[in-house]
Amino acid sequence: MAGLEQQRKGSKQMTDYQDYLDFLYRALEPYNKQALALSESTELVADIGLSSLEVMEFIEKIEDHFDISIPLNILPDVNTIGELARKVRELNP
Amino acid sequence: MPPMLFDKFKTMAAFQAELAARQVAPFGAVTEELFSATEGVVQGRRVILAGSNNYLGLSWDPRCIQAARDAAARWGTGTTGSRMANGSFAEHRALEREMAAFYGLDHGIVFSTGYAATMGMCATLAGPGEVILLDADSHASIYDGVRLSGAEIMRFRHSDPDDLARRMRRLGERAGQALIIAEGIYSMLGDVAPLQEIAAIKREYGACLLVDEAHSLGALGATGRGAAQAAGVEDDVDFTVGTFSKSLGAIGGYCVSPHAELEAIRYCIRAYIFTASSSPSVIASTRQALRIIQQEPQLRDTLWDNAQRLYGGLRQLGLPVGPAASPVVAVEMTDQINTINCWQALLERGVYVNLVVPPASPSSNFLLRNSVSAAHSSAQIDDIIAAYAGLVEAGLLQPAKAG
């Protein structure tokens, strides 16, 4: 848990795209019931099979972690984990 | 085969086929005859109507029926035009004045449906570059409206003022331009929004607040204005929207506001401009119903007595019905087929309720949604409870597992 706490404190400084990806990979674990090998091109709905309710729950977890609000407007343009990582990085100055 | 236009409807077609095979038709069940505001024939069965949203029973009030008759004789059956063109009759203007006066305000707009009122206001008030914060469990008319608005849309967790406050803080100086949207009574589970807390956040940041009182008009507040009146925060509400299709027993929608700008906003609302206005008979019965809810506050007391009676009865059966009594009492279920079977069994036992499936329900749960009316007799409420008890006895509803 100490590691998580440290990571939360450092989240504002975390600017590297790979760090965002790694966070998303970990946060997606509970939803990845087929144990897919996740990559930046993995699709949240088509591959992992997130339901619309799970998408919203997952987005809330990201929002809480980075202390940001993710506008619903970006969702139509986000299919893959990589696209989401880039959006979150944009929203977390 | 290349993908076809209709492929995306296959899942819905399969679901409908499954319902047809089971010989149940919960969606769009046909009402073949009505005997009163609370009894009719639905799909060949004489039933108590426990899913009508007819909270005060006014769709069957003889005074409202007479008003509609007189207006049809005087004005004809329809306006055949938009409010912006030939469709503003004296009746529409009168109802706008009366609706605003009912709220103690100066400005009001009447729309052809509640959907048009809410969707139209949500689509128009905020635009590109501005921010809307809406409750996650908002009605589809709110979601559809904000999507059309072009504004940045953020959801806060359902009825969670702390989450709303966090999101307002994150907005920085943009918070003062934000539009916050909440409902009074939420339509599916019957829970009431924490409007005191939401209004306090609105005040703190100088934002705008829109409250949808569709299910709370006539049901809550000292004079029936809704949840904001009950919470004592009406002064913080910039725009109240609602419908005539529930407690007022007709169809149509409204927006009232203390802001004089509403008169200019009116001409920017596409859902107001590009549709025909309500038939004069509908407006006339609505005006009469509005008079009745002001003259007969005891209707509200009867509604709540019935709500308590149904809620208490279902709770006593051990059914998962939510934390507090409300004119909407929903039994939450987890299994789709079981819920459908219960819906059908209730119909066969003489009770019509609403079957609600996601995404209309706010979670992945399925609902047997009951709505109570002041027009229900105590005996009818007891019959509804008895029908549920019959389902429990038959092993269709298992209280222990139902939650």
C-alpha cells in the first residue's frame, strides 16, 4: 500500500505516457476477466468487453486517482487503452 | 457478408423474440380499456394500475375532462403549428403565466412534452466552451439535451454532493459559468436529490442550477412545487423544468425561471421552435389540474399515505425497496428472466407495474417499478401488496436473495 500512496502523491508529476499506460493496465485488472495480455492497442469495449456501466465506473476510478474530471465528450474518440492514456495525460496538466 | 445497417438491432430483436416466445409483452403493454385513474384492462386482464405515474389521479378528474372538452369545442383539436408561428393560442400563454405564478416567478415556457422541455433547456442553456455537471443517474432527456449542447459534459456520482464539490473545485475559474443539473425525485427508484447540499455548492461557486421536478411536481413541497420547495432552496434554482404528464394528468412540459433572459432563451430552443404546440384541450385540462393541486393540498397527503402503505407492505414482505417511502416504489432484482416472470405473474394477479431494464434502470439491476396515486384506495394498495405476497409464496420472489 505504501507504493500506491507514493504513486498517488507523485501522480501530478507523472508525465510519461508509459506511466499512464501502466496505471491503466493495473486499474483494468479487475475488469480483464479473460486475462488478455493488455497493450496500448487493446480496445476497452471490443476486446476487454467493458459494459457501459463498467466504462463509467472505470472512468470514475481514473478521475479520483488523478483528481481530474474526464468530460463525457471525449468518450466517442476513445477506443483503445493507448487513446485513453493520451487523453488522461492531456487532462492532467 | 459485409456488415449491414440493421445488424446493430439484432440483440434487441432477439430479446423481443424471447419475450414473444414466453408470451409476455412488458414493453408497450396495450391498455384496452380504462374504468378510472387506477383500474383498466391491460392485455386482456382487468388490473389495478400501479405503474401509471398518475400521482394525483387527475387524468380522470371530471373538471379536467370538461375543461378539455370545452377547449376542443372552442379552439379545435390541434394548433397545427409551432409556438413560433401560428401555434401560440391564448391558452398556451395563460398556462405559461399560471405556471410561473404557481412558482412565484415571472417567466415561464410551455413545451409540447416533458422530454422536449428538459431536453430543450439542457441543449440550450450551456454551449461550446462552457461546462455542464449532471447527476450520473439523470433521465435520458437530460443526457440527450446536454449531448446536443456542445458544452463540456461531466457527470457527478448520483446524489453525491462531495463528488460535485470536487468537480467544481477542479474547474477553477470556469466553475462560475457551469450549469449544474439535478432532479427532484429520481424516476426509477423514487429517491430524492440532496438539493440543500447541491444548492450550497451552487452558491459557493456562483454557478447556475437546473432542477427537473418531473416526478416531484404536485408530490413534494408545502404547495406542491416540488423537491426544491421541500428542501427550502427554491431561491437557488435558476431553472425549474417539469412535465404535465404525471401529477397534472395530461402531456406537455414547462420551464420556469426568475431570470428575464428566459424570454430570449425561448427563441433559441430548437425543441420549442421546430415542433407543433400542444392541442388546446391538453393545455386547458392542464390549467384545470394546476388549479386543483393548489386548491386541494389533501391530494398530496393521500398520495403520501398510499406511498407509505405500499412501501411499508412491500418492505414487510422483505423485498428490496430502497431506503425511504416515495410515490415511486421500486423492487430491485438481479435476474432478467426472473423479473420478467414476476412482471407477468403480477399482471395475471391483477396488477400492472412497470418492468424496467438497463439502461433505464440506474444500475445493472432490473426493476419492478410501482407508482402510487392519490386515487388508489387503501384496498387497492392492499391488493397490490397481496399480489407481491402471492409471488413470494409461489417462490417467484425470494426476499432473502432478491437484494
